[in-house]
Amino acid sequence: MVSYAEFCRGMQSCVTVSLPVLEQIYSLMDKTAIGLITYQQFVEVLKKKSIEKPLVTDNFDWETSTIQKIKEWIA
């Protein structure tokens, strides 16, 4: 099992990649969301040709209501 810190050190010793890109690649590999990846997870992601990001929709209702509450509180 490889942690994110170990993954970054290892990848940066091989290629020049920004930390945000490494973070996204690692999150794709960390399917169990425990902060550790296996060699098999690493290979599976690197073999993919197209990685589709899940569609996320947000209607901003929570954000809008929070801003309104702050305005009312200040007034």
C-alpha cells in the first residue's frame, strides 16, 4: 500500500507534475477512500485512456440562503 506522500515523492522523482495534478490522479486511484492505494489500483488508472468525471449538479440553494442569512444578520 502506498500513501499520498509516498506517491508524490515517487512520481516527482520520475516526472515533473504539479501537486494538484498528482492529487487528482491519486484520488482516482484511491477508490476505497482510505488514503492508501495498491499497485493494482495504480496500474488500472494508468491504463485508462479516457477517464470520465461524474456529473455533479449544484443549484446553489444552500449558498444563496446562507448569504441571505448573513445579510439579515448584519442589517
